[in-house]
Amino acid sequence: MDFRYTPEQAGLQARAADYARLLMRYEDRSEEAGGPLPADTVRELTRAAMDAGVYAINMPAEWGGAGLSLLDQVIVEEEFGKVTNCLWDIPWRPANVLAHGTEAQREKYLLPVIRGERFDAFAVTEPGAGSDPGSGTSTATRTDGGWLLNGEKWFVTCGDIADFLLVQADAGPERAATLFFVDKQAPGVEMTRVPRFMHSAVNGHPEFTFTDVFVPDEDVLGGVGNGYELTKEWFTDERLMIAARTVGAAERALELARDWAVERRQFGSPIADFQLIQGMLADCAVDIAVNRAYTHQVAWEADRPETDRKTLHAKASTAKLAASEAAGRVIDRCVQIFGGRGYDRSYPVERMYRELRVDRIWEGTSEIQRLIIANELIKRGTRALALPAS
């Protein structure tokens, strides 16, 4: 095994780190505004991301994306994770399943997203269907030339800025889970509420209702009945990226806490001299190191076509579960090291403390990840999940 970055990957990491530092200049402004930044600022940062080659990183170069492998994407997202206020949403990452669209769908929906002209949002969760998407009540009923969509979706990440939604609904009397392209301005679509959450994110997570929304046949993604498989593919990538970002966030928190511990003096000595502080710093370093290595391993496996997709789904859950929970431990220790200042919103560690909590909830709670992992273990044994793909 060779764990060294190639020269290209080292250059990619450097560009991503430079761009992340650019975003950091806007953290305080975003926090003071409660999240959003002015539209002209977002446009400038979007152009900067494109110039740096870190925009639409998961889309092929021939379509205008950065054309990065999953391992390369993890390298980028780890740097982005160091930025607070979810400013890493600005260098947009289109839903990976958009690549499964027809040529006409690609021209209408995906390519404008890659060019930064439009934005997408994935709508799966419902008031009564979170961890159990099979209990959703959104329906699509056959009508002349298409479907009538009815239902309600919650926690639609970036739905406030999206131009169109990917909505999962049960189609026809067979209740076949299906993904539909839905224009946000279509008659019958209503954004009913934008909840205020613990963190101050640059974009929101609104709620939508759909009342007899007409969706033409050509706006079904991947065919009727393929919704679950496409959503699972989306979850696999998103969970891996969450793992990468939480590792990056934990790394920044540790850097800040280490520097603070070296400079902060109490009882005549830097607090870094105190063994209880040293123990917290060491535990943070361990949490970061092991999760960074595993996340990179799973991303490397994901790039290999011979890797079993079902096992990969469980490994992405393993990475997300381990890294998000480890990051929670790391940031808790770092806030403690900062003492009262760690509770001050003007310090990044305070913002990360609020922001990292949701990583154990969205894109599948920690409890759901454990069920996925356990199911894989029961079906395939320990070696398939514990060892790298051969």
C-alpha cells in the first residue's frame, strides 16, 4: 500500500486549502447575519471555486465538472470541513444521481448546475418518514402525459436557494419509489417554512408541500421504481463526504486548541504543560488519525469498479458513523480546553460545537448507520466489512 498523495493530489489539496482559507474570511460575517451572505459575495466565491477547480468536483470534466475521483473528492471535502457556517455549500456539489439523467435532462438540469447558473436540492425526508423512508406518504398519481405529485418534505438541505428539487415519491398503485425533477416555481409547490437550527448555515433546510404538482414523464429520473437505489447511491457518497468534512473540522479544532494550550498560561505555566490537557490533545489526535485513514481507504475502494456496491454502502456508513462521532468528541474536548472562550460565538470552536452535532443526524442517524453495518455483518461476515477490498 502506498498512502502518499500523488503530485496532482498534493496540488489539489493545496488549492482546496487555499480556497477554504478564503471562505474562512467570511465566517464571522455569516455568523453575524445568522447564516446567509449577500448574493454578490456568493457569486464572487462561486467564481473563485470554479477558478480553483473545486466546483462540481463530482461531475465529469467533459460536462464541465472537475472530474475528480472519490478519493480526490475526499481530499477536497476534508479541507472544506475546516470552514464553519456550512460555507462549503458555496463550492457546489450537485447530487451525484443527476449523472443518471437522460441527455435532455442533463441539458435542462445538470449542466446549468455545473455552470453555477442553477441549484438542486434532494427532498426525501417527511414529517413521519425520517430514518424510515419506506414509510413516506408522498405520492405520484398517473395523469395524461405525466404525474400528479402530492406530499410534504422536510429538511430539504439548500432548498431555499434551489431552482429545482429531486423529490422521492411513491408512483402509481404499486407505490414504486421514484425520483422526480420538480421545478420549485411549478404550480402547487410551496416552501412553507425555513426552520432555525442550532447552527447558522449559509443556506437553509426548508419544508415544502406539493399539491397536485404536474410532473411530465420526461422529468422522471432513472425510471419509475428506481428511487430507492438512486437514493442509496446518493447516501453512499454523501455519507463519505460527511466523514471527510468531520475529519477536517476536527483537525482544525485540534490545531486551534493546541495553539491555545501552548499560549494560554495558568498557575505560571502554559496549560499545555498540564497532563490532563495533554491527554485531551492526544485523544483528539488519535480520533482524527484513525478516521482520516479509514475514510481515505473507503474512498479508494469506491473508485475501484470491482468493489461490491452493497459492501461499499455499509463501509460508507462505517466511515460516517465513526468520523462524525469522533468529531463530536474532539470538539467537546477542544471547547473544554478553551474554557470560557470556547463558549464565545466569536471563536470557531464554539461554532463547530454547534455545527458538528447535526452530522450524527442528517443523511442517516448514527443509529441507522449501526443497523446498516450490523446487517452487512450478519449477511456477509466480518471480513467483508473489516478488510480492504482485494
